[in-house]
Amino acid sequence: MTLRQNARFSDNKAVTATDVVSSWMSGNGSELRPEVLRLVRSIAVVDDRTLEIDLQSRRADAVLALAHTDLAIAKSVSGSSWPLGTRSARINPGGTSALTVNRLDGNESSVRFLVAPGRDGRDLLDQGVDLLLTRDPRALDYAATLPQFQTTPLPWQRIHVLLTPGRVSAVSLSAEERRALAQDAVRGPARGAEGPFWWESLSDCETGPPTPALPQSATVRIVYDTGDGAARELAERFVGLGKYPRANGLSGEAWAQALRRGNESVYILSLDRRPLDPCRDMEVLGIRAGWIDPQNIVPLVDTRLQAIVRRGRSGMSVEWDGALLLSGRRK
């Protein structure tokens, strides 16, 4: 692999092959970090801009692993809690709910990121945001009435699935039934889940059999993460159809514990629809819930966000995997 000739850290210093190796190595510099080792067998410097990388996967699309966030290139700097990345902006802490990205190319403007769960997106638009990522139909409908905004759909990024611990799933949905579920149950952009599904092609992965779940709770219910609106809507729809007597949202440690134990009747979970490394995603899923059997995962619906962008103000592009690139705020 050859680095771009103009590759720079945000302090304008050139990115070298040695920098890449240092970024992937553990603190003592003797071996690759565990998350890197999951994707890369070895790395060696050929010259200042050339690296020889041996990937773990032998799949035809294995090179996509190089886009995984676990392989992001950064370097630590003294006096800062944030490392330097390889774009022309530097992140500085800006409070508990915001970050400020200060560009180093002479542009004095900055980008402020707000995480606002539970906030009405219409209020945020009225308060002057330049970019809003949402799937709330109220905010999308409101933005359509405002000439200063345009709306752009992002790629389908998430797939919601149904899981039943310890046995073959009691639910099996056809493509037509999945389409109906997306239309009738989910508010905001949704479609019936479309294959192929990545968990059905894990033959190259070194994963052991699922671990037994704990004995099931006496309460028959379908559970979901409270912060996942689409999961809540799907769970309520299943209850409305009479498939399960009740649905309960869990959050924080209660949700994490329910996943670890596997003692609930049914779970609705959101997964990445197109992971760069399916083996790693399955490994991480197994850490969260070792009882999950890929053969018992039932796909339900695909969901995605939409970007509401203020015209002429936010420089934004979308990569193939749905990642947003901000090139700075335009005057």
C-alpha cells in the first residue's frame, strides 16, 4: 500500500509509513493492538510512503478492512486528550454535549456537534442548526416546508433483527411480510430487510458455538433498547399482532444484562447492515450476548437516517458506506 503524497496530520506534518505502524502498535510497540490484530496479520515498512500489509481475511473484498475505524491513523500529542487525525481539522473539547472542530487551513469557522436525544428536531431547525441527522418524520416534513433546507437520504445502514435465545425462532417472515412490517410499524425511513445477510456467510470465521442462555424468565415478553425508536415500534407491532403479550424497553445496564443472560423470550436488536468485517462484528456480538446463534437471527427491517442540510452553509459529502465527510462550513 502506498500513502497519498499529500497525506497530512491536522498539524500539517506528513503522514509516513512509520506513523501508520506506530498508530497500530500497542503501548510497548512490540505487537499490534488486539483490535488491529483482528484485521491485520502483520505490517512492515518498505519506505517512507510504502507499507506491506498482510490481512487476516482471504476474502475477495478483504481490502475493505482497511477502511475499518479500528485501523484509523492518529498520533498522540502532549498536552491534549485528543489525538491528531489525518484530516485538516482538530477536535477540541467543547463541553459535555458538544465538540468544536477548529480547521487549520485559515478558515476561522468551526463545527459544533450536538447530541440531543429526545429533542424535537423541528426545534433544532428553528434554532439555527446547519445539519440535522434524523429519521423523525415530523422533522422531515417540517424541513420540506422550509426553503433554506434540503433533505438527503443516507445509505441504508442499520438492520433490525429478532432473536430468540436457545431455540429455533418462532417467527419467520417472508420478504413481503418484512415490507409490510416496515410500512405499518416503523415511523420514518424503513424498508423490509433485504439480503444477502452477512451473518449467513461466516464460514471463514473462527467462532465457537453459542453459549447456553440462562433459564427463561417467567414473564413472556419482547425486549428492546429504549433508545432505539425503530425497535420500540417493531416490538409494539408484534404485541399488536398478538404474537407476544407485552413489550418492554430496557436501558443502560439493564439492557446490557438482559443481552448477557439471554433469559428473555424475544429480543429486537439493531445491527450494522453491511459491516466491513463480518467476523469481527459477530465476535463483538458474541461478547455482548454469547448465546446468539447466527442461524436463529430473523431479519426484520432496514433503517436509515436522513440529512437535513442548510443550503449553502454546510460542505458535506457521503462515502460509499454512509459515512459523512464535512469539508467545513461554507459562508
